[in-house]
Amino acid sequence: MKLSEAKAQFISSWGAFGTHWGINRTMAQIHALLLISPDPITQDDIMEQLNISRGNVNMNTRDLVDWGLVDRVLIPGERKEFFSAEKDIWKVATQIIKERKKRELDPMLKLLGQLEKIDGDKKEKNVKQFVDTVSGIRKFGNQADKMLDVMIRADESWFLGSLLKFFK
Amino acid sequence: MKLSEAKAQFISSWGAFGTHWGINRTMAQIHALLLISPDPITQDDIMEQLNISRGNVNMNTRDLVDWGLVDRVLIPGERKEFFSAEKDIWKVATQIIKERKKRELDPMLKLLGQLEKIDGDKKEKNVKQFVDTVSGIRKFGNQADKMLDVMIRADESWFLGSLLKFFK
DNA sequence: TTGAATTTTCAAAATTTATTGAAAATATAT
DNA sequence: ATATATTTTCAATAAATTTTGAAAATTCAA
């Protein structure tokens, strides 16, 4: 298989993969392109390589920057703006975990905490099942939350870092 | 807060939450409804409570059964079919992990393995970056794969089970 | 300043995905 | 067997999401 063919396949499946994870196809494809680009590239490079419009590139690179997965790079003497992706896949993973935790898990846990405090007879089976379900999910979610915090901090702590290097 | 209000909120946010995880909104809402229902319920119950069409309920309950999250229940003397969800949230989580691993992670790892074997000079920086990226993701993915296998089997193995009970 | 290069915005269009509902298929009781 | 209840299918429709592209805003050099 030639590099060009492999690139196309990688970008396309990374894009499809992304859609299963709440990330839009194009954003994931741009990310894929940046991951395999040894040097920073411009909006125009992305437009050309993926055959998408300028507006589309602009919006999705902005999202990638917001997610902390891509950096804007200024190259001295160049007028255009360049983009470059974090290449360490462990850092990519922890960054995604960190963001999703903040955007999805934390708000959900907050809501569940409120829903547990409903009025009504805890002996009535509908009330009981509701409270049991909600508190079960909340407890599970809190454990997951703690576990993810450990993973996220692993890079910043020597001890946990060397422990989790195993998974790198 | 009253039960009816809390129910509505739980169903709606579980649905929104689901969309971030590659599951469609309605499927997640039906799942939420089943999670808080102490007894099995019918297609008609679901249609009525969520205000959605029969066809929609049918397709989404089928998907939930395929995902292994919901069971069809036959109640003696009843003509209609009833549905009931697994209530143990740990089992729900491992089931989801198991399915997503099979549907998404495993095929991706297979593809990455193929993409690594491209032709071309490994010293050329475009080739090098491609191979490095792909193999980095593959290695990370393989570790994740193993870790998830451990979690999935935790329920079936006494030793790992008691180890991971910690997270329950 | 002015003007050219570049980036950003956002309403309209295109595409993708989800939902409906009625007809067909299936299952069950008499 | 026949009638009735129930489930399933799927083409048509609706809704949600993504993409475009041209105009507006911004940046920067001279």
C-alpha cells in the first residue's frame, strides 16, 4: 500500500470513528490529517487535502483548538496561520477525557444529585425504583469521575506517572 | 420536586447524554424509562409516556435488545410483549463497553495494523510521521483493549471481581 | 491611511439521520 | 379456519446537523 492510499484510509476511518464518539466527522478528519502531518499546515492546505470549504475548516479548527487538541502556530515571516496537532496519543486521550468529563459527566452528576431528593414515599415501588436507579448511576458515575481524575493527573504526578507509564 | 417532574428530567437528560456517546436520543430515552420502571412495560406504555410512534419504539427497543441492555419478557396470560432493562448499572456499563469494543475498537485496531505496513522510505519525514502516528495509536488502543477485557471479565472472575468491586 | 491578504461569520443549501404511520406479516384465541 | 390482536417493516416525511460561499471583519505591510 502506498502512503497516499494509506493516508486517505486513515483519515476516512478516523472520521467515521469520531462520529461514534460525539465528535463530528470533519473535525475528526482534520485532526487525523494534522496527526500525520510532520509540519504545521494552513487552512488552505486542509481545504485542498480534504476538499472542504474555507468556512468549514475555520469552524472545525476552532473547535479542535477549544478541545485543546490543536495549536495555532505562528511561523516567522509567514502571513498565514498554521495549525499543528499534539502527537503524543496519551496526551490526546487525557485531553479528550478531561474535556468530556467537564462537558458531560460533571453536569450529569450534578443533576442526578438533585433528582435523588424527590418528595414521596420511599416505600412506593415507583419512587423506590427511581431513587435506586438514580443513586446507582450517581455512585457509579462518581467512581468513574475519581478514576478519570487519577488518569488525568497521572502525567503531572511522578508516582502515578510511572505507575501508569505501563499503559503508554 | 415531584416524581413525575424528576422522571421527565431524568429521561430527557439521559437522552441528551446518550447522543454524546454514539447512542441515539430516543433509544437512550427508552432505556431511561425502562431503568426507572419497577415492572416490565409494553410498546404502548412507551409510546404513551414518550409520545413517539409505534415504529420508532419498535426499532429502538430492538436495538436495545441487540445491545444486550433490554430483555423481552413474556408475562403469562398476557398477549402483549413486555420489556425490562438490566438495572445493575455495573452490568449496564460492562455490556456497553463490550459492545462498543466489538463494534468500534476492534475493527479500528485491525485497520491500523494494516496501515502500518506501508511501502516507502521510513526516513522520509511524511512516511515516518504516518507510521509513528499509526503505531502510536495502535499501541495505545491495544492497551486499552486489554484493560477493557479485564474490566469486562471482572464480573466473571472471582479474583478480579473482588479487586474491581472497589469501583462498584 | 490605504489596500491586499487572511480569517471569521452566518444565512441558505445540502446532506444525513430520525420519525411517522399505514400496510404487511405474524401470532394467538375461539 | 377465521377473526382479532400485536408486531414489524419501510417508503415518505420531518427534523437535525453539517457544509458552503460570499460578505464582513480583521490583520498587517508599505
